[in-house]
Amino acid sequence: MKVDELVAISESLGGDFKSIEPHLIRLEKHLTLRTYLSGYTLSEFDHKIWVAIKSNRVAVSFVRKGSYVNLQRWFIFVEQTHPEIQTEVKAADNVRKAKVQAASRAGASYNLALQDTEKGVVCRFLPEPSGYLHIGHAKAALLSDYFAHQAYDGKLRLRLDDTNPSKEKEEFQDAIVEDLALMGVKPDSLTYTSDYFDHLYDVCIGLIKSGDAYADDTDVETMRDERGRGIESKRRQRTVEENLNIFEQMKNATEEGLKNCIRAKISVDNPNKAMRDPVIYRCNPNDAHHRTGTKWKIYPTYDLACPVVDSLEGVTHALRSTEYTDRNPQFQWFLDTLKLRQVYMWDFSRMNFIRTFLSKRKLAKLVDNGKVWGWDDPRMPTIRGVRRRGMTIPALRDFILKQGPSRNVVTMDWTSFWAANKKEIDPVAPRHTAILKKDAVKVSITGEGVPAEPRSEDKPLHPKNPAVGTKKVAFSKDILLEQEDAKTFAEGEEITLMQWGNAFVRNQAADTTTPVANLTCELNLQGDVRSTSKKVTWLSTLGQTLVEAELWEFDYLITKDKLEEDDDLEKYLNPTTARMEEALCDEGVKGLKRDDIIQLERKGYFRVDRAFGDGGKVVLFEIPTGKSK
């Protein structure tokens, strides 16, 4: 081989066996009469290609087995004669182990005994494009990404499980890809279960011919009852010919075909009900598939498609939540019956939060019935929903990865989720001021130090982080105070006007049960701000143009801590989940952009949902901090 061919091979040995096999064959031929790949001593090409093979568990496994005699001879010779070459590989392996240990120290154990990792690791994330990703999906995606790309130098496949055209849309498909990118999850490939519809059809025919599947026209309720009680279907003993004929009719959507489904013939009364003859193909003649159109009238179920396509695509380790644990023996049955390559399963607990449900069917019902604004509503537990409420991606990743791949099922409070976010945003969120418009109190400032004309000063946007920058704060003889603050003042009381100084309250009405309309405050800039108990925010009405804003606060969608599967969703819906107050903000808010996160002094953290430049009032969504009010 020429030099450029050796260079190309050294850069092409990082894939699965199918992709690297042609390169291994070429190396095998090249080494027939050679000790080294190039010349008579260890060359740069020998070094690069040896390290590339050693770093790929799939490649090194096949080389050591002796499948390629010359390549094996060369590989062992270099290994034994040049021990220094292994330093680079050992260093990379030490880095991997350090990542696992670091992740474990951060709050969860990642030392899983995954099988046969020396042969390579290929994980997959398998969402159905029937809705937007929620935080439960985020855990599955991030854990799969972690084990594929960080714990092991492997691959992550994204496969959209598009087998139900009644629920799936291209909108959801595109959103899933976008949300994964936002979370920093970068799959090595994107495929669709629909890519394999022809193959899955052939697999089903094979199962029927081998007597491992049959057509059943039992109605849904009766089938559910029979499966529950372990009763054999009256159609279980149909002949192969009859089953093949009905499957063909299902494919053509005939009247007889539409009455049937195909079931795997596994067991009638297995204690594990997932093993009781699951449905593996069903008819859907009415809904066009968003990728294949009207080509198919029948579609495989998850139970059949998942093991078959996982094995075909080279998946080595499939991670999924514990709700699928009962299906693991079923998954293995398909692998064994169809004589497919082994795929190892690992179950992890799904993320459960109080007063939250993650059922896409129920979430879709809220969207369809107008109970929420959409899948990205800040009250929704979707990735877009929590992001719109103000969750940052680094905090989301950190929180989920700290939960780890444990199988222990727990229901968490949202406080820890949002507390993790606060740690991320507090050091960098610029500080601004807002006064509620309702009953805002007009205050006249008197005394020494009152500016004759409005003026402004540069003040830090963050008290502890100069890098955040500065803002203009306007000072004048006319300001606004919060009604809630003003009605607590006593006549003559000394208060602190934040970022200005102390002042004495004058002309306070004796009756504070009614809203305070006006006040006078006499500046006392020599006063000690540490001596006052009330430090209040304020805004000058002169020297700046105040910005109108809507401040939104959100509550849980349901009133019950844990919604059971059979619970009536409507019964537990929270009647009031959003509250809005109008406010006036400092002029600096004009410069904010959508998705900026700020802190309004003494009010909390907010995400900008609509910026001043977008037209209309600025819209700010309050970000929970993990503390109850």
C-alpha cells in the first residue's frame, strides 16, 4: 500500500466491525511478507494503526482471535517489541476511568458491570416522535450519551421509533433532534424504525412460518381479559397457512385483515404477563405515515421492532427505565428465537417528581384541550417547558447525571431541581429593579443630597461579579415605592433606599389599612445602612423611561402528589396555575434579549420570554429557586 493509503486506514479504524472490516482485510494482505507496515523499523504508520486498533475494542477483539493471521502476528510483535507504544492507550483508558470515578463522586455510582465492553460499546436513544421530550426522556438520553461517549469510547445512535402514524408528526421528530442538540447530546447517527419496515415485515413472516406467531381477531377487551387470566386465545392454534393468508390480508387492509393482529406465540400463562403472547403487528389503514406515506397499512409494535432493529444496528447496550423491566425476558426471547446478535439491557429508574405526570398521552390532552399554551408551556415537564421557565442546560445536565443509573425508584421534590439551577444562575444573573404598578406609591424626596435635576450613575449589575457589567441608575426628587413596603413604614422611621442611602419617612398617614397614595422621604445619606431593618427597592420617575412588564408566576398543573394510572386527570387539575402582575422596570431592561436570565431585586430570578425589542410589554417568567414562599 502507498503512504496515502496507510494514512487513510489509520484514520478509519474507529467504527463498528462492518465499517472497519475492509481496512483490516487490506492490512492482512499488506503484511503477508512484511514485519512492519512501512520499512524495517517501527514507523509512524505502525504506531498510528496499532494505537487505532488497540483503542477500538471491536477491532482488537477480532485481531486477537486470529481471524487475520498476518495482522495478528504484526499486532503481537509490535506489542511485545515496543512496550512504549502502549503508553498512549493506557493514558486514554486512565482518563476514561477518571471520568467514571468523577461522575460517581458527584453524587451517583456509575461503576456498572456492563458486559463485554471490551468488544465495543454502542448505545441508543429510542424516543417515539409522538410528543416533545420531557425530563424523563432527558435522563435516558443523557445516560446513554454518558456511557457511549464518556465512560467508553463508543457510539450513540438516535433512532426515532416511528411505528404509530396515528400519534406521530414531523414536528415532534424535528423537535426531538433540536432538543438533544440543546442538551449537548450529539448522536453519531440518526435512523428511523421505519427504515426497517420491509425487513420487519419479512421477520414477521418468518415467525409465522416457524410457528412462533399467529393471527388473532379477538376483540381488545376480550384479549386483555384472557391475557390477564392466562387463558389461551381461540385463534392460537391456527395453521401456518391460515396465519400467512390473514397477514397478507392485513397488509392489503381487507375487511377480514382489519379484524386481526399478529401475536408472538410465547406463553399463555407465564407469571410475567409481558410474556403472554404480545401483539407484534397491527393494522392502521387510515393514517398516513409521516415518512412512508400510505405504503403500509400494517405496522410493527415496539415489542418486535426494538430487539430486531437494536441487533441489526449494532447496539451493544440498551439502557431503558425500569417500567420496561418485565419486557426484558420478552426482548431476549425475540433475540433467541430469531437467532439475532446479543444486545445487553440495563434498567434505570425513571425520574418522578411530585405533582407531575410524564405520560405523553396525558400531556397531549392538556395541549389539545387548551389547558396549557403548548408543549413548551413553562408549566409543562418537557425539556422546552422547563427551559422556558428558566432552567439552564448546564444545570439540567448536572442534575440528571447526578441521579445516575440507579434502579431505585424515588419521587423527588422539584425544590432540589430548581436549587441546582439557582447555583448556576446566581453568580451571573444581572440585577434589575421592578415596582408593581398596582398601588405604586409616589414619593417626594427632600433633604440634603436631592439632585436639582435628574442624574444617573453607573452601578454594578451584580454585587459580587464585576464581569457582568454596569447599569445606569437614575436619581431624582420623584420616585416610586412598592405599596407592600410603604404601608409598613412608621412616621419618622429610618429606611434604606437601596443603592442610594438612608432616608426618614415623613407624612405617613396614621391609617395604613388603606393603600398609601403619597409619601415624603427626607434623605439622610450620612446614616448607617446597617442600622435599618427595611431596605427597599425604588425607581426614579424622572431621568429615565420606565419599562412596562408582565411578571408571571406559575404553579403545579395538578393538586395530587402522585397521579395514579387510573386517576381521572380532570379531577386533579389545578384550577389556577398562572398569575400575572404588571410592573414598571428600570430602563436597562430595554436592552435585554429573549431567554436572558435576570434577578429583580427582592423579587427573584426571571427569564425574559418577550423582550422590549419584540414589541409590546416585556414578559418575564419567574424562575423557581427551590425555596417555598
